[in-house]
Amino acid sequence: MQNPPDISVVIPAKDEIVAIGPLVYGIKDALGKRAFEVIVVDDGSTDGMHAKLDELCTRLPWLHSLRNDTSVGQSASIRRGVRAARGALIVTLDGDGQNPPDQIPPLIAPFESNAPTTAALGLVQGERMKRQDTRAKRYASRFANWLRGALLHDNVRDSGCGLKAFRRTAYDDLPWFDHIHRFMPAMMLREGWDVQTVAVTHKERHGGQSKYNNLRRGLVGIPDLLGAAWLIRRKGPPRHG
């Protein structure tokens, strides 16, 4: 039986037929000779991306594709991918190509450190520098991150960045709710895991379109933010040891 990979890269993607091929090949280049797998969770695409993934999977033995019959959202797609993953270390990035794969090595480097504190490290969160988004989207995100930090005190400037690396065991500790991917630093801290941040680059979108406008993101985010704050106030003793 084939040994499990060290790293599982999970990509939630919807209608990203233009970006997905260059993205998975970019991951291969970034991880080089490491033992890895890539799991793309197709969240109900209608642009033919599932057929493109099927074709890629026949040529790339380390690539696996899962398909949601209907769209269930980013957090649920990540959850499905993590459940299918075999690696002890999980990396996530968005399927639109705006998270450059060459930023993966800096994300996983803290987990490979020999520092005494490494065993307690649950999550390394990317923080986007020089974001290639519209001005309105940057301002809305800046306000949302300020509000989140004021309520959750997670000391993370950009928890919405899709570039994340985390222990599978730490993810399994987290409470589940939709849109948890935007609150993972706070939820990791809630369970007693350490969180680090790493500055990462950000690229312009090529093809496809954003799944949220500013109004929709805000309407979705407010109840989730209040729910996350409620969970933190009612936390029990840390479960990891």
C-alpha cells in the first residue's frame, strides 16, 4: 500500500476552469520532491471544470478530484477535502489563482522547525501583501478584519486569506459552522493551539469571477462573527495535549 503523503493541498473551487490547470501545476513546482497530494473539491461548477479535472487526474497521479452535485460553499468544500486527505499537514488555497502556489513553502516552514513551541503550532495563516483586488473590496475587507479583531482578539490581520497550513489533528478539534474558514485563527486559539502568520503575495484574477460582492460578504459575515464571538466566550478546556 502506498505511504500517505506528508502534505495534502486542498483547493475549494467553483467555475475556475481557466485557473485550475496552471494552479495545480504550480503546486507541483512549489512542492518539488516532497511527498504531497492535491485534492480539488469542485463545488458544483457549471463551466466544465469537472471535465477538465477528470482529464488532469488521468495524467497526474497526485491529483484527486471531488465534486459537489450542488454548491455548498467554501468551508463545507474544505471540510470535505480535509476528510478525504491523507496527509498530517493540510494546506489550503483558493481555486482562482490569486494565491500563488510558490507561497506554500513559507507556510509550512514553521511546522518543520525544531523549536520547542512547534508541537503546539496548529495553524500558519497567510496575510496578503499588496492585494490585487478592487479598492472597494480592499476597504470592505479592511473594515471586516478590524471588526473581527476587535471582537475575537485573534491578532490576525487577514484571516480571510485562503493560504493556510494547519495540522489535521488541530482542524479536527474545531467546532463546525459554515464560513469557519474565515475564523480559523480564532477557533484554533479557542482550542489551545498556537497561531502564526506569514506574509504572502497576491495575484490578479485571470478568468472567472468573485463569488461574493461586498454587500453579500457583509450580510453573511455579521451573524458568523457574532456566533464565533459567542463560541469563544463559552470555550471549555483545550482538547489537545
